[in-house]
Amino acid sequence: MKPVSVGVIGAGYWGPNLIRNFYCLPEADLQVVCDRKQERLDHIRSLYPGVCTTPNLEDLLNTDIEAVAIATPVSTHYSIAMACLRAGKHVLVEKPLARTSQEARELVETARAMGRLIMAGHTFLYNPAVVALKEIISSGEIGQIFYIQSTRVNLGLYQPDTNVIWDLAPHDISILFYILGMEPISVSARGGMYLNHGVHDVAHVTLNFESKIMADLHVSWLDPCKIRRITIVGNKKMIVYDDIEQEEKVKIYDKGIDVQPYNDTYEDFHLAYRYGDVVTYPVKWEEPLMVECRHFLECIRTGSPVRSDGVQGMKVIQVLEAAQKSLSNGGTGEIITW
């Protein structure tokens, strides 16, 4: 197939990673990079001499490129993505898709009206270890899920136009959507503002799903250790996914507690603790962003369903909005209306 012609908007923090992947993928023809800062464009030109650069968005919109990847501040996502869709481009937007669910909904509706694809950059859905989590859960090996604990903390990086929930929690919310195949019914959140008044840099978010599944998320920009860990507790077995681990990212623990048959007296009641083997689940590693970029291009060419489409991106924002409301109201539970 002929490569998909691609442009990238934003060459700051995350943009260079998109540029590198689209440049390397044979399915893509990276033609244009757009950024307001000339020094960033000069740097990109030094690395990729054959790629055109421009500080003007209109220059990119007026080209005949088919697809655009956007890696700019969240406050600009809506306006830039909308302009690209109206110019007839397929669009990949880094998370979160927009500032509000209403903006996200308008992007989804415009993409549908234009016959174009819009994709949210939830990169962890293309992480082989996360795909492994879904495989294990779907197989029924761990049984009924009781609860999920996720920790995503580090020292920095502070974002200029958002708080820690909007910065870090989208990863875990999108992962939960993917591995559970369902949306939460309610959310509550509490947190603290320590370095910048008005901006939460530490937060705890609790999501409640059908079947009494509870997921607790801990996100922080103020932790001395970088931790990226998800624990999934089932009634048969348990899973630990450690993204920092180099070799053994996913482990299945044959551990649990069995309630013994009903007894007549309290003295007869007891639990049976099970301590079995710990097995490393095989994960064939590939850079998640490369998988995501390849998936974007494949969906453009074949029309196949997008794993992290605009609707999923919008639903993640709906959860974030409800969590933000709870955060502002002292941690009250908020029902999420889908």
C-alpha cells in the first residue's frame, strides 16, 4: 500500500517521539512538522533533513497530507483538531482528547460528518503488557475481580495548564476501560495542593464499576520514587503489572483466601489462605507508541475499528470531569451519566 502522508503539530515534549515513529514506519510518509518555536523546528530539521517545517498551522492545513498527529498543550487540542478535521485530515490527538467532554463530543461529531478518523493518544492501550492484562482477565484465570489498585507517581513533571488528575489519571482510566470492557458508574476523588495554590499535585481517585469492582488510583507529582504499578485482585488469582520492570512486567500470583463452608458457630468459622506459585506472563515487547502509530495508519487505510477512538477519549474525559467535581466538593461520590 502507498504510505499515509502525515504531519505532526507540536515538537516540544512529546511531539519528537511521534515524529521519530512516523519517520521510521514504512507505512507513513512524514512530510510536515509544525511548531511555533523556530529553535524546535531547527532541531527537527537537523535530525530529519527531508521533512518540511513551518511555524504556521495554515501552511500545514493547506497541504494535501492525509493525517495529522497533535502533541500541543491541552488547551489547544480542540481548536487545532477541529481545524484539521475541517481541512479533511484524519487526526490523532494526545491525551486528553480535549479540555471538556463537550469539546470532545463536537470533535467526534465533526469527524463523523467529515468521514474522517479521530483517535485519542491513549498509548498504554498499545502497551504489550496491558494487552497481556486483558488476555489474562478475559481467559477467566484470575476469576471474578474484586478490586484494582493503581499507583502512578513520580517527582514532576508539573504541567502548566492542568492538574495531576488530568495529567496522569487518563492513563489508568483508559486502561480500566480496556481491560474490563466496561465504564465506571461513579467516582470520588480527594487530593492536595502543596506547591502551587489552586493546582492539585497529589490525588486519590476511586472508581466503582458494575459487579462491585472497585478501582483505586493514586497519582502524584510529588513522590520521591517513580512507580507505575497496577495490582488486580481476583477470587482465584492476582496480577501485578509493573511498568518500570524491564523483563518481568506481568506476574500472576496463585494466592488468595477461600471462605470455608458455613459453620454453626463463630468459633468454627475460618478462612483458608492459599500461597501458590508466582508465574511471569510472557510479553513480547514492542514500543507502545510505535504500535499506536502503526494502528492509526492501518485504521486509516483499512477502515478497521480504532482501539482508542474519539468516543473512548470522550468517555475518559467524562470520568475526569466527574472526578474534578468530586475533588472540588470534598470527595463526594459523583454518578457518571453516559
